[in-house]
Amino acid sequence: METKTKKFKRDILNWYNNNKRDYSWRETNDPWKVLLLETISQQTQLDRADTYFKLFIEECPSPATMASSSLKKVLILWSGLGYNNRARRLYESSKILSEKGFDELYPNFEVLPGVGPYTNNAILSFAYGEKVITRDVNVDRVFSRYFGLNNVENFVHNNKQPLLNRVSSRDLNQAIMDFGSMVCKSKNPLCSTCVLEKNCEKNIVKIKKSKETFSGSNRELRGALLKLLLNENIASLETIQKNLKTDKVKLLKAVSTLEKDGLITIKKNNLVEINS
């Protein structure tokens, strides 16, 4: 009798063969391209991430080219993506990689700034073909719902071998991520047309998330401040406050967090300069 795990693999890979999204990086085994894409796509829709990926790979086709550039240029390329400290960490990673290279760091890429277990496994799977599961929110959601799990981590640990037996980890991981994004969505999943529905435990847990309103937030002000400095390079607090039409308390908070992230420097006479 076919096990539930085998049914899952068969059905989701069949779905993927007919529905996978066509991106330029889908078949790459270049670890730099994988790192670029995974960094850009955090909290970003894949279609939008793909646009930025093409821009970055044209300007910075290798860690060495990014490392020989500047933080300011990387931030200009990153402009519009938000969470700019990701750009800084990517730039710092390029400097490390231009000296040591991926193969020297293999298999522990978590020594790179901003690289956690998910990105580490993504590089291992997509660039090195290792038998690992890349667990992101989409993957965890699909596993949790289909197998009726409360602890996805334990399930993956105990079932890695049957899940990855006789399949490409690249194909399985990308299949589950696409499926979670397109069908088994966090809100309004398409259960009525789902190819896994027959054997799914339907363990759908509604989670209420408290979400900060972007308009008027510190994150919005940080982005506007950084954009101004990318154009001006250096400006006084007074000029920034006037241009951004914000109050001093909010501005100082934004400046403080950007300095803490290593994106700007506060100089003498209340001048703020973008780091290069």
C-alpha cells in the first residue's frame, strides 16, 4: 500500500510539473545566485523579487563584483524592497565570499551575515544538490495542514529520508514552496481544487497577527530618510526633518535605528551621512 508520504510526494510533484513558475534562477546551481534570490525574496512576492534579482545579477554577477562596489550602490539597487539591513548583510556577505568562497564555507553558510537555517538549506539544496528540506512558512504550512501536525520540525527530522528518497530535493522543495504560495495559501486556501485534498488532514489553524501599519511607521520614515541620503549623501538633521516633514522625536528614532544597523553615520554638527 502506498504510504501517505509517497502519495504526498507523487501528487505535489505531478502538480509542480504542470504548474511551476518559470524563473531564470530556477535551474541554477550557482550558490551566489541562490543567496541573492533568497535574500531578495524574503517578505517579497516572487514576481517582484525576480525583477530585482535580474537587476542585481547584471550589476553584481559575483561576490567579488559586489564586494568591490560600495554599500551605497547596493542600497541604490535595493531601493524599493524595504528592510534595508538585508542589503547591508548581503554586502557584508559578498566581502567574506570574495575572500573565502562558498566551497570553503560549505556546508555551514550560517557564518554569513543574515543567513539562517532556511537560506543555508536553500543553498545546500539548490546549489549543491544535498538531501535537505528548505523549511519556510509555505513549506511548514503545507506539511502542517496535510499531515495534521503541531510540530513540523520533528516531522521533518523524522521523515527526511522517506520524503527525499528517489527525488531531487530541488524539485520537492520548490514544489512545496510554490504549492503553499499558489494553492495552500495562508488565507483562503484553494481546497476545492487542491490535488492533495483527498488525503489532507485539513489542519487549518487561524492565526491572528498583529501587524504594524506601514503609513506613519518608523519603517516608512527609515525608508524615506535613506532614500533622501542616497540622493544627497549627507544632510543635517534640520534639513532632513524639513524635507521629510516629521517631528524630531520620530526622526531621532529612525536615525538611531539606521545607525545601529550600520547604514548611516551621525557626524559632528548633527550631520547624517550614508555609509559607503
